[in-house]
Amino acid sequence: DSNKVTTAHKTLPFGTKLKITNTKSGKSTIVTVNDRGPFVKSRVLDISSAAAQELGVINRGIFTAEIEILD
């Protein structure tokens, strides 16, 4: 659901919470892993539209981020 703040990751368990921070703007959001992907070697996450909106990258496609796994 692109309206929820979620992400896809290749190996992290579903339900894992991640704090993603846009290194350029400093904006951050907390997302939940709910899917597998991305299937492009150079990419780590595939975030939902809602997460992209919160990070200010809705029209950028690719951006640099700091990722922290939350307990």
C-alpha cells in the first residue's frame, strides 16, 4: 500500500522498523519492512510513496539516506 509508510528490503524480516534519514535535507521517517526488493544491485530499499513524501524525495527516485534498524 503506497499510502502507508513502508519499505521493501532484500533480507530483513517483515515487521522490522527502520529510521531512514535523507542525508541532504535531514528529514527522517520510520518505516516498516513489508515486502522484498529492490532487485537492483545498487539499491538497498524501495520505499513507499508515503515514505518518499515524508522524506521530501517524492519526485527524485534515487537519493542518499542513512538507515538505522530500530529495536
